[in-house]
Amino acid sequence: MRSLTGRLVATVVALVALVSLLVVGLTTIAMQSYLAHRLDEQVLQTRVAPPHQLDPLDGQGSAPDDGGPGGWIGPEDRNRYGAPGTLSALLPVSGTTDAVGSVITGDDDDGTDLTSADLTTLDEVPVDEKVHVVDLPDAGEYHVVVHKLTNQSGTQVGRMVAGLPTSEITRTLNSLLTRGVAVAGLGVALTAGLGLALVRRQLRPLREVAATAHRVAEIPLAEGEINLTERVPEHLTDERTEVGQVGAALNTLLSHVETSLDARHRSEQQVRQFVADASHELRTPLATIMGYTELAQRRPDDATGTETALSKIGAESERMAALVQDLLLLARLDAGRPLERHPVDLSRLLVEAVSDARVLAPDHEWRLDLPEDAVEVVGDEQRLHQVVTNLLTNERRHTPAGTTITVAARRWESTGQITVHDDGPGFPAELVDQAFERFARADTARSRSGEGGVGLGLSLVKAIVTAHGGEVTLTSRPGDTTLTISLPTT
């Protein structure tokens, strides 16, 4: 049987059958031993009469005075002292010449005489007052004992054999074995029926778990948004039971799959949005370049117009090149391209970046908070410089004049930290969680002026910091915005 139910029931039935056969077999062996021992005792206590055909050794034999085992009993007392099937034989000292023997049949006659073959077999039994098992060719199997016959002077004059048949033992054992096998067969049949019912009942929760798995397997997961809400019922997730462990594990797996599918869907949406935004951002400078190129072609003699067109074409080309460069850097970081690993002095990096920012945005209040000792990390100096530049560019573009911007560096255990704080209006609440996504902006208009940016600044910051093994956090509310970067120092 291939099913778990069939295998379990078959195993239980096989075990019950094996145990039943062992019990029946051992019981039969024990009963045989008991009956054989009891028969031996009866043989030793049996008082038999010698066969009627021969007087006791022509009147010379003697019997014990107490009439004990093996004593002489006259033919008239045979039925009184011998049970049906009792064997008696009188043998000379050696050989079977003049030997006689008979088996009591239970009638009033003198019994059935033993054949010469039976007497020859009995002649081989030693005279040791012990019970021996012999298989007589014509009379069957007997337990016999041989007694020595002596005359009044103590001289051995013959041998007397007494025995009882094993036929009664055989009948008893056959009856016991037949009934035992019948009872064992009935027990096996009941075990199979009850076992099948119980196993099916116990495996019903497992079938429910399997049904849940089948329903999940039927859900198309190839594309689109997946609503994976199917779960194993709570009463089948008790981890104290085997089925509960399977159910709990399946629910955990389904939760992971659901999370992964949601992440995949969000990623697909982000890729689509990213492609749309990138295309639109590239289309704007391309449209400008094409327009001014067409204008210059239409007015080849207008030197002033041509110069203006070339200037605008150059500016849009630079903007498009910067966008393409940022996209290329993001793609390389996503692909896991290794960065340079050299000691970088964050303190010097911040001093240079803040000095440049003061020149570019003199209407902002720029403050620098550095410790006495230089803060060093290990990384790519050019990319870290880009990180700081992007942060300060965001500050001067997206905060009003008069905003105080504090740039600080600290060493904390095995990390170097950069914090940029401002007291400006802060990020819109709905943008805080999406601030590091690509093309994330406070407004949704795609076309922007050159100073507006395209929404790749913070996404580049996060990608570069992540590639360094660091992390970026942002907290923002009106008048209190802090962006913290943590980088490993080794």
C-alpha cells in the first residue's frame, strides 16, 4: 500500500498477527511441556497387569509387597488399574523371545496385543526407572518406563514395561492450536478494521493540512498581485503534536511566500515606475535638445539664436548625462559591483563639502560639528564624497533661505556616523517612508527645472551606504529633520 494509512494499518496488523502467533506458539509449547510432564508422572504411577498370555515368569516372578509401580496385577484387575490406551509388556532379561504385550482398549476383553515390531522397539528402552518416549511402529507414540522383575532371591528374571499414549496430548494441543489460531485470526481481523477506522480518524487533520496545501498550489503565482490569504486552521497548528508542527510550518512557509510575493509585486511596480520615470526624465532634455536643434537649423543666419540654442543644448546634454550616470551607478550597485576599500577621513570630507555648500548657498546657515580626533572609516572615498554632496545638495534645494543646517561626525564603537540636521519644514509625512526610493519626490510632476532634481539623490545615498555595509535612517517633522549615516570603521 502506498498511502500512509495503508502502511500504518498494515504495520499494526502485521505486529498483532506476529504477537498473536508468538502467544499461540508459546502457549502450545508450554502446554505440551506441562502435559508431557504430567503424563510422565502418570506413567510412573501407573499399575499395570502383565499380558494374560503369560503367567508371571511361569510362577517364578514376584511383585512388590506394597503393590507399587510396576507391580504384578492379575488379569482380572486390568480394567480397574489400567486406563484405555495403557500399554503393558513382559520382556525377558534380554531379547524379545517369549515377550508379550498388549494395549488396554477400555472394553472387557483382554486388550490388543503388541506386534513383534512394537516389542522390538520396547526392547531397546533401558531399564533405568525413567520415562522414555518411543514411537511404536504399530501402536503409535508412547511414554514408557521399564521396571526390573526379580525372583525371591533378587535375581532379575525379566522386564515389565508400562506406558501411556501421547494421543491425548496431541488431541489437546491440536485443539488448543486450532482455537488459538482462530482467536488470533479474529483478533487480526478486528485490528485491521478498528485500526483502519482509528488511523483514518487520526490522520484526518493531516488531510486537512494537505487540502490547504492543494488549494494554495492551485493559486496562479506567476505574475500580478497575489492575494495569498489561505492558511491552515489554527486548531491544526498546535506544535505539541506532529500534525500541528506540520501545520505551523506550512503557515510559516505561506507567510514567507506571501511576503516574498508582495515584495516581488512591489519590485515589479517599482521597476515599471522606474522605467516610466527614467524615460520621462530623459524625454524632457531630449525634447529640449531636439527643439533647439530644429530652431538653429531654421535660422542658420541668426548668430544670437544659434548661440542660445547651443547653450541650451549643452545644458540639457549635461543634465541628461548626469541622469544616465546616476542610473548607471545604481545599476552597478544593484549588481553587487565591489567598491574600493581604503581608509577615508570623514572629518576632512565634511569640511570640504560644507565649504562648497557655503559658496553655493550663502543664504543658508551652515554649521560643522566635528570631534577633535579625525573620524575614519573604510570605503570608497569618491562614492562617500558623492553621498555627502547629495545630502547637502538636497538641503540647499529643498529648504528655504535662513535654514540652519548642522553637519556632524562622530565615532561610535566600531562605526563612524554622519548626521545632517536642519530646522526646515521637513519631509512631507507621506514621503518619509519612501524618501530613499528612486524618483521619490514631494510633488508628482515629472517635468522639473534643472534645480528640481529627479529624485535619485537619496536613493543613491542609500545604495552607496548599503554597498559599504552601513545603514541610513531618517526622522523628520517640521523644524526637526535628521538624517543619520552609519559606516563600519574596519
